[in-house]
Amino acid sequence: MSKYIIMPCGSLNGEVEISGSKNALLPILAASIMGEGESVIKNAPMLVDSHNMCSMLTHLGAKLQISEDTICIKPHNLSGDLENFAPVELLRASFLISGPLLAKIGKVNISMPGGCQIGVRPIDLHLKGLCALGADIEQQHGYIKLSCRKLKGNKIYLDFPSVGATENIMMAASMADGETIIENAATEPEISDLALYINNMGGKVTGAGTDTIKIMGVKKLKGCTHFVIPDRIEAGTFMIGAAATKGNILIKNVIPQHLKPVTSKLREIGINVDEGDTFIKICGESPINATDIKTLPYPGFPTDMQAQFSTLLSISNGTSVVTETIFENRFMHLTELKRMGANIKIDGRTSVIQGIDHLTGASVRATDLRAGAALVIAGLVADGQTEIDNIGYLDRGYYKFEEKMNKLGANITRI
């Protein structure tokens, strides 16, 4: 297993280019198998998760060509068998292939999905939606078998605005007979990007980005070219890195609208944020003040930024309260921060963070993707050497992370 050795760096300064969004790319790759002909996906971050999804598509029969940040996909004689295929169990988004396969060939046999162990992440809403569209479902021995003659549009209410369930149902409904309406749908930008891709393929999706999405099924979708939106979580991580190190960073290739919850909190704690059409500039020279955070579905504060912001609050002036409402196990990184001297008390889904003057370098372990990013930020501002084990998580979600950080002045070595 690889690990990071991080030495204190002073402030981060310079420019950084944000890569395409992993969370947008994965469902787009899944949707690509529904098209007739070649699809070309540009601005694709070739992360571990991206390669795992590509391996799944190849296993199903699709022909892929990958060149830097471009993926060319030609669906060809697709099968629906993904049982006991290792990448499925490494990737939470693997189950997103079920909707497109049902729409395209009417069957899928897939192992239960994997991913970061940040809490219960059931697929019951996925199954509820696919069942409402006419899928027959059989669950046993760690795998799920779905089949249908022909999916039919329906009205589906989601008990929780699940991003994955919204995406899976939307993809399946795009080739179903008739109209599908998803109520209480998730509104994340990645869903709007998927809808744009489906529409570019010839689909008819309206309302993406709101809590009611309407899909009129079409008989056939075609291949197309699509440019993936920037990764708002990567951008937010660099924003917090600049704030924590009292640096000055120009973050390019971003959509500022997607980062409003993070931008608002940074301004609230005293960080200077300047926004343009496609950039955000962070000046972190001011003292960091405490604040309270509650994670919520978009457009609320994102759970994927909670760990990084908790690191920032650990060196703030005052006491902060962080409430995690999405995933019940997403405080595991706080135990690692406490090894570095952070003053944190945890009570269920609430943490109370008393800011301190400085953290101290220590040997810590990344417990999930965003926890790893939070510990990197902690290492940048800690006194002495920090060693972060299990950094494979970071390779799943941040493209060339240490390279980008080091260009800004960080001192990160992978061993």
C-alpha cells in the first residue's frame, strides 16, 4: 500500500486546473452503452474508479479507446453478466450500469456494489424505481438479477433524494415506453450533466436540477460527444487547502455556482473569495473563525466537503459544531485528526470542534476518499512530519493530487 509523507509547507500559492468530475463521469460512462454508435467523452479524469468502470464496460462487450482525458466508447454485442467481476465490488457506482442494461438489452446480473465504507448506502431506492418501471428483481447470495420484457414509464417518488437512484432511474426511463416522472429527485449538478448527455444522445429529459424530473422514453439513442463538468469537490478541496495554509490560489476550470455552499462558509469564517465566470481565487491571509456546519443534499453543504472543512475548523478561533446528516460513519477521520492534536468531541452524528493554534504531525490512516484529502490538508499545516497510510482512496477521486499540490508549494512524497 502506498503512503504519503508530508512536511509543513507554509502557504500554498499559484494556479491549479481542476479536472473533470468523477461523480459526473461514472454515470455518463454507464449511459454510453445505450447509444447506437460511438460516444466520445472528453475532460474525463482517468482515476482508479474511472478505470474500474471502463473495465466493466469492456467486460460487457463494449469497445473502448482511452487517450489522456478522452474516452471513446462503442457498445457492441452487450451481455448483462457482471456477477463475480472484481471491479464491481470496488466501485459504489457500479450499480449504475443496471438501468442502462435493462433499457438496452433487458437483463443484468450483478454483484452487490462496493465503495468507501462511510455508512449504510442501500440500493433499495434504485430497486424501487426500476421495479416501478417494470423490472423483475431477484436477490440472493450477494448478487442481484434484474430482467424485463420492456420497461414502461411510471410516476416514482423517492423517499430520499438519492443521487444514484435518480441517475439510475433516469437512464432506464430514457428508453422506456411512455413518460416517467421522478419526484423528490436529487438536484446535484452531476445529474444535470447526465441529463444533458442523454439529451445529446437523442433523449428527452426535462427538469434535471429540480426535484421533479420528466423523461419521455425514446426508441433509440445515438452516440455523441460530451465534455464532462469540472469536479466541484476537487475545487472545494483546493479552496480549503488555500484557506488552511493562509495561501493565495487561483483555481481554474470551475463553475462557481456549483460551489456556493462552500464559498458561503469560507466567507463566513473570514476567508476572502473572488469569483469569475470560470475561476475562484482564494486569499487565506485572515484569521479563521469558527462556524457551524450541517451537511444536506444539494444545494446544501455537501457531505463530500465535511471532512476537509472539519480540518479547517480544527485550527480556527472558537468552537464549531458539525452535524453529518447523510452518512452515519463519516466521522472516522476525526479520530485521526485527534492523533494530530485536534480538540474534537463526537456525539453520534454531531462533532464539537474546539479550534487550536496548531496541529502536530503524526502517523494517521485515510479511512475513505474525502478523509484522505482532509488528512493531507492537516499534514500541510501541522508541525513536523505527517505520514498518511492507505492513500489508495485518494487515487479513486483526485487526479494527480500530489502533483497539483506540490506545484502550489506543498511538500508531499509518495512512498
